[in-house]
Amino acid sequence: QVQLVESGGGLVQPGGSLRLSCAASGFTFSNAAMRWYRQAPGKERELVAGFTLTGGTTNYPDSVKGRFIISRDNAKNTMYLQMNSLKPEDTAVYYCRAVVNSYAYWGQGTQVTVSS
């Protein structure tokens, strides 16, 4: 079955960096539209970055543009999110999502906390 497992979250000081990973299994990773979302307490889940079915990337929201970079390694069935110059407002649970046969699957999320 489809499984998505995020890792790499943690506590980091403002200005620091983290790299999140999303390990995928149970489907053809290279063909899937993969995306990163985040959800902060009391807020709706928002798209942070993603890949389209044609292999391009979605537009980064202004809140992370220039600081976050999405990438993938199809040989490892893994998607990454490099997060630089982190700010307290980046604090959230980060989720990866895969759309497989028109159905959306989510990972369990990884907590990112940016605080001094």
C-alpha cells in the first residue's frame, strides 16, 4: 500500500536550516505529483512546494520563496524540502502528499519548530 514517511523535523533557531525528507513506497514514485504542505496551529493547511505531473515545480508562496527548495531523488523514492533562513512563522507540522490514481495520500507529518 501507499506509504509516505516524513523525517527531518525538529527544533531550530531563527536563521537556521533543516532538510525534510519524505520516503515513499507502494507506488511508482517517478510518476506521482508530490507536494509539501504545512499546517500551523489554528491555521489551514497550506501548500509550500510541489512537483507537477510533468516534472516541473509549483510556484513557491511568497512566504517561503527564496528560502525553501524542493527536490526529489527518484532512485531513492524520496522527496526533500531544504529550508533555509528559517523564521518563527515557519513553525508548523510539515506533510508530504502524493496523488496516485487520482487519490491523495498523506504522510503523518513532521514537526518543525523555529524558536530561540
